Amino acid sequence: LDGRPSSYNPKTNTVRAGRDEVRVYPGAIYALRSLRNDSMFKDTLVAAASSTTHADYAMACLSMFEVEPGVKLNEVIKYYEIYPKNKTRHFKKLKEKTGINFNECLFFDDCTWGDNCRIVEQGCPGVVTMKTPHGMTVENWKQGLEKFYEKNTN
């Protein structure tokens, strides 16, 4: 980002960070609304893992973005591993914090410069992964849920 996140625009659900305008992918908003409102997910824990070098910027954005009017992202996401390390480390720390086994985790990743999904699958056996190289879409969310269901019912 060009600078520290400084303002939120509720009309566009964007955060201004210097000259940059940060957005949340529509599929991510859809997924977070589902996790918040669908009784099927009432016991689901939501976490964020990022290897950004600006954890403070990421946390500022999470406190500004809205999933629904008046509901901030950081009210839906309860666990964070945001620091410049690999996803295997993030998942191992999340497992320690939550007590959740890897086979109970579903990971969506939009990284296009590396294969975090493969790294997580190898380092944290059981995690179900879903690549979203063009950003999280509603279809990605549904495909990820199907993949998770299939893996955990066989």
C-alpha cells in the first residue's frame, strides 16, 4: 500500500491508503456474510492469515471494512496470523490458538506469485485449500465448501 489506511467510504466499501484504494473481493464479502448469518456456520471460527510486511495496515483495514452495514470485518474474523512468514507457520499458530485440527480448516488463497495452497497442504496435512488467483468469488466460496464437504465425508 502507498500509505497507512486513513479513511473508509461506506458507499463503495473501500479504504483509502495513501493514493491506493483497497477493496474486499465480492466473494469474500459473500462468504463472510454467510459465515455470520447462516445457522449452518454458527460454530465456525474465522481466521485471517497474511504474510504482509505491514500487519498494522492490514489490521487497520480489517477494522474499517464492513461485511454488512455496521459490522466490521474484525468483528467476524476472530483469529489473526498476520506477519511476514509462510502459511504453514500461520496455520500451526492458528491450530495452537484455536485447538482446531487441520482437517477442520478451509483455506482460500489469492496469491499469484507462489503456491501457498501446495505449501499448506504439504506442511499442514488435512487443510482443504482453494486457489482464487483472480480474487475470491462467490463461485470460489461454493467450490471450496463442496471440496471441504467431499474431503470430510469420504
